[in-house]
Amino acid sequence: MFSELVKQLHNPCTPYQLPAPASDRAAWESVRPELLKALSDRGLSRLPAVWPQLLAADFLEFSRSGNRVRFEDKQFERRNLLNDLVLAECAEYRGRFLDEIINGIQLICEETAWQLPPHNSYIRDTPQLPYPDVTRPLIDLFAAETGAVLAAARYVMSAELDAVSPLIGKMVDARLRERIFIPYLNGHFWWMGDGVSHMNNWTVWCTQNVLLAAALSDIPEETRRQIVEKACRSIDYFLDEYGEDGCCDEGAQYFRHAGLCLFGCMELLNGMTGGHFSPLCQAEKIRNIASYIQRVHVAGPYYINFADCSPVAGRCSAREFLFGKRTKNPALMQFAAEDAMQTEDPLLTGEHNLWYRLMMVFTDQEMQNAAAHGAHTASGNCPDIFYPSAGLFIARDSRFCLAVKAGDNDDSHNHNDTGSFTVYKDGKPMFADIGVETYQKKTFSPERYSIWTMQSQYHNLPSFTGCSQADADSCPYGYAVSFAGNSGTVAAMEHDGAQYAASGVSWSFDADTAQISMEIAGAYPDPRVRSYKRTARLNRERSIVITDRADCAPLRPVLSLITYETPAWDGQSHTLSVGELGSCRIQGAGRVTIERLPITDPRLQTAWKHDMWRVLAEMNGNELELEIQ
């Protein structure tokens, strides 16, 4: 798609024009005064600037203990601080932030390397080197993003930096050439794609930021064109693995680095070629990718989540709004504008890509107008949808949102969650997907599925008790030892891999019901799980019914149900109350037990403000039915 179009390009690839350098006072003075003051106040709050000291021991810490945040927190803070100071200087233009801006640029240019320690390897899925090789620059997510940050800062402040010394800009040029352009054109990093290896958000995230650095830098036109051509090949590899339906198999949170970085690539390619790539914005796949984020939104901060995605996937910003604009999707524009107005961080202070923050500043007024004057487009008005590429089913009525994940256990950022369901009622999580803890060394290693949040027993899925220790020894991470806190109990869980999948998937939507059915026995490594058929049905404006039928003797199914609100079981009425949200009548269960899941991890705490719960319902027979009201 992109590679074919670039072959038809006869015009030169020219530099890209970012929104308003600091010297364009007319543009900056057109920004809403309240926003300019907020930018200035943010900058002032950062003075005197405290630049974190990046030490060799910080980098080495990952290889020694698996701690990745000791280094990355300091690295990220340097970029965030630089951006705050640049935007404050643009807002007030009095020169009082300039020296610290130069300090920040120099410090970043002087860093030994720009990649993160957990990314410090040249071959995918191989052990990381404990220390950077300065003779062989490596481009990972944050090396590419650092290049983009420096290029954008230099572009926005070019006149002011040159007035101090043109050598500052030359320093930035030298670093970009050494650490971005030369290794990009002369090397091959796995995320560039080869037509065989699996791609993920890295492909367009890295590609976008390399393109941004090239688009803003004073480099030969031929070099810029070579970068554009190579970038287009990578974008095609990324799109080849995307379904025509536009579903992001990494979830809503990763859409911001996948679909939205694809949008960023298209913006830059159009900007450098006079709109040559704009027809692709109307391609069905691109339009579907853009609309995904609205279709998986539930209400307020909540999104349908699976894999490593959090249910609180972040508020929209100018990027979603502009993607809707480019793809001629007014509903997406309206949704993005309304959602962005709810953010607690309108300045995007946690974002260290300066380009995104500039887009937010110069799209602010248009989004304000859309939110104030447009018709409200709540996600509850989105149609039901089934995404065949990922097996994701979503159905809604005025109170319920039901999502079911079919597919397989080979998604990018995979959790073993084939067949799991989530239920929201009145915009709040009733039966939830926990998400993922803070990334650590084990997260992306052969031990990934020893982490509890990755396992099917902590999703709304069955486990099968009655297995042996020998079963567990023969299939690591396919069995839970001491299941449900019972010492010596071994239970079969789902396993990771493309072969561990749902089969016989069928779905339907009509005026009264929405339903999906599937066989999920194939997701389990134990052959004694001969069949486990799950049907999930939304009876609109009445209830949700989950029906599970098992053939697994001599094993015994135990269904896990994850709740955020405190559950209470009434054995007389066979009813599980979920806080004040609603109830779930469980037919066919024997013993039902409830255990608290402490939420102590900082990443999980961004979504869940208190502990969660796991309800364990033992199937008494071969059928279990949940009626959720």
C-alpha cells in the first residue's frame, strides 16, 4: 500500500512544517490565553530545573535485578522537563527558560545511549547486553523518540538557539546523524519488518519518530527520500498483519502507539510530499483502524481490555481527533473532543513526545468548539461489533456492555484469556479483566506466564482441578499448583501459543439479543479437557446469560470470576451480589468461595483504586449458568 504509492512519488521529499515555532508570535498569541498561562505556569513550576543524573549503575541495574524503572524514570523525566521548558518559552517568549532548554538539550546529547536497558539487544528475544555499545547505536522505542524530541525542540526553538550559538543546532544534527539516520539506513532492527516476523506497535512507533526526526532536520533530500522509502516498507509490514476490520490485538492502550502512530506516519508522509499519501486516509482498513478506539470505549475512563492493556487506557487527545478528521469520521472527532475535555492533564505533561503536545496546543480551540457545540456521541451508541481478526465480540444496551474474547493465545502482549468475558453495568466494571502489573525483566521472558495476571485462572475462565504434579512438571505454566489456595491441588489452565485457540466460533446480533458461542477446550494443554463450550448472550434491557457446558471427567471445572466491587454469596438463593452494581444468579455450582486479590502494584493501581476479588464457583455436574442482572 505505502510502498507502491512511494514509487509514484516524483516530487522531492521536503522538510515538514511543525505547528508554529516560538518565533511565530502571531500563531502563539492566537492560542487560548488560559492555555498559554497554564504552559507558562507549568514551566515556572519546574524552575530551578533539576536534571536527573543518569549513572552507569542505573543502566546496569536491569541486568542485575530486573529493575527497569530506576533508569527509565530518570530518562523520561529529562525529556518531560525539556518539553515543559520549551512550551513555556513558546507561551511567554521572554527568554527566562532558554538557558535551561540548552542545558537539557546538551545533557540528552551527551547521554551514552538513548535505548532503555530492557531493549538493549540487537536480535529479537535474545538476552540484553548489560551496557550500551557506543560503537553501534541501537534504535529502540525510546532512542527513536529521543531523536524526535531533540529534532522538535531544535525546530521550535531554532531562531532562539541560533542567536545564542549555531553550534547548539550542529550538536543536535551530529547526534541525530550518528544515532538515528546512519543506523536506520545502514542497519536492520527487528521492528523494521521482513515480511515473515511478527510486527507490533514498535514498527509504526519507531518509524514515526525516525520520520519526524528526518522531516524536521536539515539533511540531504536524497537521504530524506531513502528514509521515507524504508519507512513505507515497514508500515506495509505492519499493516499486512492488521485485519481489515482494524482491530488492535494489543488493546486500547496500545492503540495509542499502534493506530495513532500509523496516523503520525501518514501525517509526516503527507507533510513531506505535499499530500501525496492523503488518499490512503480513505482506505477502509485505515478508517477501521481509526474508529477502533471509539468502538472499544465503554464509558468514562473505561475501555474493553485484554492482554497487557489496562481498562483505564487514557483519555483522548488531538491525535484521535485529527485521525477522525483525516478519515472523515465526525463521530470519532466528536468522541475524541468530548473525551479530551475530561482529562486531568490537558497539557499532556506525562507525554515526552513534544510533537503530540504541540498538536494538542494548536488543535485545542477546534476541539473545545466541537465539544461545546456538537451532538453528544457516547460510546453506548456505538453499534455491536465482532472483530474476526482478534475474535473480539462487543454488545451493548442502555445499561450493559458485554465483551467476549475468542481468538487465540498468540496476541501481541498476550495473556492466556481465550474465551474470557467482561461485563460493565451502568458504565462500571462488574466482571473485570485485571490488566498487567509494572513491567519487569520476567514480563518479556520465558517466565512470562508465571506472572499471575497473565494466567487464565485470573480471568473469567475455568480451571480444571484433579491434575497431578507430573502434569505440571511436563507443561510449565499450563497448570496452577496449589490452585485456589488449597495446598497440593493442581489445576489445568490455558496455555500460550497460536494453537491454543477457540474453535467453532459463531455470533449473531439482532434487535432483542446479541450472542457468541465457542469451544475453548483447545486453549488448554490437558487432553482430558475434551470439551468446554461457552455461550454468552445479551438479552437486551434484561440480562446477560453465560452458559458453560463441560466434558472433562475425571477433572472438575472451577470457574473464576473477577470483580472490582465486593462480592457476597447467598447459597440459599444461589446469588452472587457484586457490590451495589447488580447480581449474578449461578445455577449448577457446588462450593463457591471468595478470595481477596490485593492490588499493590503501582501500574495496577492506576486503574484499580482498591483491592479486587476472585470468586471460585465449582461446577456441580457438566453445566454452569450465570444470569447477570
